[in-house]
Amino acid sequence: MCVQSDLLQKMQDTYRHKGLRKILAEELRQKGITDQRVLDAINTVPRHFFMDSGFINFAYKDSAFPIGAGQTISQPYTVAFQTQLLDIQPMEKVLEIGTGSGYQTAILLEMGAKVFTIERQKELYLKAKAQLEAIGYHPHFFYGDGYLGMPSYGSYSKIIITAGAPEIPQALVEQLQVGGKLIAPVGDTQKQVMTLVEKVSETETVITQHGNFIFVPLLKGTSSR
Ligand code: SAH
């Protein structure tokens, strides 16, 4: 009973939620997010739908929160920053590594991208799939190891890694189209540098760095829990 009423409360998007989202989008604009399409997506996607029940009241704080299985929903600023650097265009094929809560996935979909998203933790994969589908978002979901990408669906215009990678997985650079962009936090478990890889030809990339962040780690293999 309790779980059900929790879910009902969670699935409501009230004027209060909408107002808090508007304030959050304005906060992100003040922190340097300039792409209006990213801010519009932040203003549209109900982040509280993606939070664990204990944290719903904090959904519009610009912070990361636990989502179970030792993972976190990324801070809205980080989601907006990574998305802005990717310069997402409608109908583009985007590969996301680390579905987590599904919030970043919803932001990409809201911007018109065709999203392919991979999660290595079974529990989170099932939860995000159910949640996104319940509110009408339909990416292609995969339970698997994002280190390997998803080559069977061809190449991608953009790739986003939402966990801290010790290095850029070569398989992902191979699955990026020429002219495409990959964004990843690269570093050890303490600190990562936001790294943008632009594929300028079949054999060449241009790499730029965009400040320090802290993510949960990108791990190899899958977890059936
Ligand atoms: N974008 C998500 C971020 C979740 S945290 C959100 O805002 O909710 C990062 C996620 O990456 C975790 O769910 C973790 O399980 C997942 N992950 C880590 N290594 C992975 C890998 N090799 N393949 C796929 N997912 C991975």
C-alpha cells in the first residue's frame, strides 16, 4: 500500500514541481549553461520521477543523490554541461553509457535525439526502463557492458559516458561517426576531467578538456543484481 501511494505521489507533476524546475533551469543558466535547448529540456523533464522516494523533496536541488545499487543520479549542472558540450541535434543517434536513473536519457530524448542507452547493473536497468516507459520516453535500452558500446546498431553521432572512465574506451571511439563527438569524465576514482573527443577523420581525433568533476566509476562487465 505504502509503495503504491509513494508511486502515485511520485508520478504527479504539480505546479510546485514546475515552478521548482523553472528556478533550477535559471540557476543552471547563471552557472554558465547557455544552450537554450538544454535549459528547456531541464525545464521540461520531471526530475522527481527519477529519484528514490527518500529524496524526492530534493529533486530540484542542483545535487547528485543515491539511486540504489551504490550509484547516483547526476547533478543537474553536470547533466546540462555534458549535454551542452555534445551539441545535441534532433534525430541524431546518441549512445549513452550508464543509464542509471534514466534522467540524462530523458533530457536527450526531450531534445529530439534517438537514444541508445546501456546499463551494467540489472536492478537499475529494469527500474529505469520501467520508469521511462511509464512516462512515455522510449529509448533503446540495453543491459550490458558499455565499455564495448553497441556496434550492432551502427555508428553514432554522439556518445555520452556518465561514469568516471580511467581512459576513453577505444571501442567507443570506433563507433563514433566522423564529425561526431564523445564526452566522458576521464580520471581515477577521486577526480575526473571532463573530456571532449571530436572525431575529425577515420583516424584522427581532437581532444579538449573542460574542468574537474566527480562521478561514480565506469566498471567493466555486468552485475546481475
Ligand atoms: N546518467 C545517469 C548517471 C548514473 S551514474 C543519471 O543521471 O542517473 C552512472 C551509471 O553508470 C551507473 O548506473 C552505473 O551502474 C553505470 N555504469 C558504470 N559502468 C558501466 C558500464 N561499463 N556499462 C554501462 N553502465 C555502466
